[in-house]
Amino acid sequence: MSASTGIALLGATGSIGETAQRVVARHPDRFRFVALTANGNRDGLQAAADRWAPGFVGLVEPGTAPLPAGWHAGAAALVDAAQHPEAAVVLNAVVGAAGLEATLAGVRAGKRVALANKESLVVGGPLVQAAVRAPGGGAVIPVDSEHSALLQCLAGRIGGDGPGLLPVAGVRRMVVTASGGPFRTWEPARIAAATRADALNHPTWSMGRKITVDSASLANKALEVIEAHVLFGIPYDRIEVVVHPQSIVHSMVEFEDGSVIAQLGVPSMELPVLYALTYPDRLADSGVPTFDPVAASPLTFEPVRHDAFPTLGLGISAGRRGGAAPAVFNAANEAAVARFLAGDLAFGGIPAAIEAALAHHGDRPGDDLASLLAADAAARALVSEFR
Ligand code: NAD
Ligand code: MG
């Protein structure tokens, strides 16, 4: 038996998946990949499999070409990888609601789920909470940089198993920072007509396409507010979003006595990925460039322009509404972003389509996985027809 921690990496070929491979490559004595999955990128998955020789390889959409011997196909491969007996950690770096079932499977199998796939918590927050609290349930440790920052600000107040997805004592407010994206200073009419190239031109982060578009519309920040609510059990009226264009302050926690603790650093996902693997410990690492406060200055903060970014308010009100509304918000956003990226919907059509989906399906029940998946499918169908 190796002493290293076995990791199942879901979404190995993506931006976070590649970051995770770089992090693990620096710590071969501490971590190894025991399972790898990808959606359709066969060559990328093959390269990762050749590099790490995991026991399990899963390609969700294999197409028609025959699979290499021993590979697994279909969405079930995500769940199987998340339950892999040699994995202590499931690093869920899948994009979209497609990651939810694997998150649930990993938690139910008692794993630490290092969660980049924020959509899991948006779509199925109460289900994931119940799985964490159930006997033998595992933990969810956030990879998202803002939530990693919040967790680091709360260090010592949360047990080593990670957030119990219950209210954390002594917290008055959480302040989630947002870069503001490429349209931070644009007028609303110009944003509504923005092109794909405009939206993919993120000022501070290099990421997958869907989250990059979400960062331009601030849908990403809506997903993150819901994520913070689910992870830390904090009511929506005590979560604030502030625009911070430099992306140096990754988020802040204000305590009951008025003290505010922030986590700072150069924008890089290497630290949040590593911290989700080592929490509550830290591991010496060279992934983040040295922070120079003078070079990083000035650090500035601005209010959100809700008139220019209606998607943020739509998402937060869906979170407050509960039931299937957050799942509808998420699915409508995924479908609208896919249409925008395909050149089939204007940027301004994204909030419009989400609003229509919430108006039609926001009151659906969301008590179990089946009803959430039905709401997700209904929202996608509506957005596919949206004009
Ligand atoms: P990406 O598009 O670069 O990669 C997504 C990965 O998931 C790929 O490996 C792809 O093959 C796989 N995948 C896509 N659709 C799938 C499906 N239906 N079933 C199974 N696998 C599928 O995305 P990313 O930027 O790495 O983001 C991944 C997740 O991490 C997202 O939830 C995103 O919001 C979150 N996140 C990303 C960053 C970042 O810096 N990229 C930061 C914070 C949070
Ligand atoms: Mg984030």
C-alpha cells in the first residue's frame, strides 16, 4: 500500500483538471491519481492516462471509435470513478449540472469531495447537505477560489472534516469578491450586444469557456453566492458581493465583533486546488507566485451595477426561492451560454432566457434528485426554443 492519497479526478482534461495535474506533479510522494475522467476529449484523456497510469479511466461521450481496453464509457463512469475504492479524494472538476450525481456518490461513499463543480451545490444543495450529514458521509471542500478564501478565513472554526454545511458561529457577514469581468465598465446596451470574443476575454483569470462567459454576465457570482449559502449555512441577506477588479482579495469574512479577515494572493487556482487536498493543513508549494503588495496596489472595490448585470440578481433570487429554482437558474444559464457560444443567442439573451425559464418553472418542487433533474430538463427545453 502506498502512503500517498488516491485522487479520482473528474474532468481531467479541463482547466481545473490540468491545474490539478500540475499541482500533483509537484507532490508525487503525497498524491496519486487512481481514476481519471473526461467528457469527449479522448486524446487529452489518453495523455493523462499515459502519464498517471490510473486504475480507472472513463470517457463519458466516447463517440463511435472503439475505446482502449479497460476504459469505461457513459455518465455512469463519473459515478463509478467517484466511488473508486482507492480514492480518498474526489476532485470534481466537471463543468455544469452533469457533476451533481458524482458529487453525491463521492460524499455517500465517505470521500472528501474537493469541489470545483459549484453547479453541484447550486442544483442539489440540500441533497448534498443531507449526504454530508448522514452517517458515514464524506465532506465537501471547496476549490472555488472565493470559497477556499472563506474557508481559510474561517480556519479553526470548522473541524478538519470541512464545512458541515451548517451555520458557522460568530460570522456576521461574508463578502464575496468579483473581478467584474470584461464588461465591468460597459454600458448595459453595449453588454447586451457583446460578442463571443468580448465575453471570452477575461481580465484576470484563464478558465474554461462556460465559466468565462459566466464571469462576464456575473452568473458565476450568482452561482457562488448560492454555493456560499449551501457550504457555510449563511443566510442570503448576510452574503454580499463586491467588485474588486484586481482579483487579489479572494473573499472576506466579517465576524460579530466587526473584525474582517480576508485571504489574498495572486490569482491562481493552484492554491485553492492544493488547499482542498490538504485542508486543514498546508503543504509547502511553489504554485503561487510570491505576493508583492506594492506591485499589486492599488486594490480597489466597487459596488455591483445590477442594472448592467441582471443575471446576478436573477440567480440570487432563485437561491432565496429554493426548491427547484436554483436548478432552473443553473440549467437555463447552461443552455443559454451554450447557445451564445454557438452564435445562436445574443449576450443579452442570456438573462432574458433565464428570466423566462424561472417564470415558467421556478416554482417546481426540488425535494429529490428526480424532481431536480426534471426541472433542469424543462428549463433547458424552454431555453432551446427561446427567441
Ligand atoms: P473546462 O471546460 O475547462 O473543463 C471541464 C471538464 O469537464 C473537461 O475535462 C470536460 O471533459 C469535462 N466535462 C465537461 N462536460 C462534461 C459532462 N457533461 N460530463 C462529464 N464530464 C464533462 O471547465 P473548467 O474551467 O475546468 O471548470 C470546471 C469546473 O470548475 C466548473 O464547475 C467551474 O465553474 C469550476 N471552476 C473553474 C475555475 C477555473 O479557473 N477554471 C475556477 C473556479 C471554479
Ligand atoms: Mg470563483
